[in-house]
Amino acid sequence: MENLNKELLISEIRDLGYSISTIEELKKIDNKNKDVIPIILRHLSQITEFNHKEFLVRCLGVKGFNSASSPLINEFKNSSNNTYKWAIGNSLSLILDKSSLNDLLEIATDKKHGTARQMIVDGLGKFKDKKVIPVLVGLLEDKDVQGHALSALSRFKDPELIPYIKPFVNHEITWVRNTAKRAINKLEKLSNE
């Protein structure tokens, strides 16, 4: 397996004017540092070791790193490693690239991706786009992502969602049950205002 050449990556980042001495410092980059995206993506495409790939994917999980969305979506679709795909989904949910919303909806509803879709589904609520609501309601029936669909729905300030959420207040999984209860409490407060 091809491993990450940490020294080369650090050198290339330094050439951009950043003073980093360890690879872990890449985790501190923010949305003002978009010039690092092409370098990280190039290294990502050149390695095969999943732990290293996952590290780079997590470095790209920065709100506003929109140019990383399409390559990450391709990585997600072409990988068979569930843990790696989950990390990609998490990064995509942090980037919040509105231009990728249709691709994310397609992935969210494609059951072949199983539980790797969880963070993508959860991230759909962050877009606050009403077109995702019917998709999320449909995903409440999908055991691989139903808790994450609940979490996403809870971000909408729409009391009409309560009937869809209510059946989950007695769910066998504690965090799903608690997510449903919190969502209903929030939505009931909104309807009483």
C-alpha cells in the first residue's frame, strides 16, 4: 500500500507560506486556507493506505472548502471501506457546499452505501433547504440512517414534522429516543410561540 509522504506534504504546505512542523497541524487549517486544498487532494489521490487517506479527508472537513466536495464525493462513491466513507461523509457535512446538495441526496438514498451514509444524512439538515425534508422523512424507515435522519429533521423549525418524529420517542436505541424527544420539545415550543 502507498503511504502518505508526510515530509513532502509538510514541505509543500510550507512553500505556501504556512509554518507547520508536523502533519497534525493540518487539522488547524480554516476556511481562509483554501490554497491547501489542491495539495491535500493530490496527496489523497496518490495514496492507498486508508488511515492516511482518512486523516487527509478529515483535514478537508472545513466549512467553505467547496472545491473539495466533488473529489470527496467521488472518493465516497468509489470506496468500499465503510469507515473511510463515513469519514468522507462527515467532512462533506462540515463543508456544506450547496452545489453538491443533489449529489448528497443521491448518496443519502442509495442503500448500497449502508451506514456510511449516516453523516451525509445528518448533514442534510444543516443546509436548511426544504427540498431535503421529504427525503429525510423517507429515510426514517431506513434502519441504517434513521437516527441521523431524525437529527437532520430536528434542525428545521417546522412543527408539522412532529408526527413523523413522535414514533421514535420509544425507540430501542437511547440516542435515537433522546434525539426524537429533544426535537419534539423544540418544535412544540415553536408552535406555542
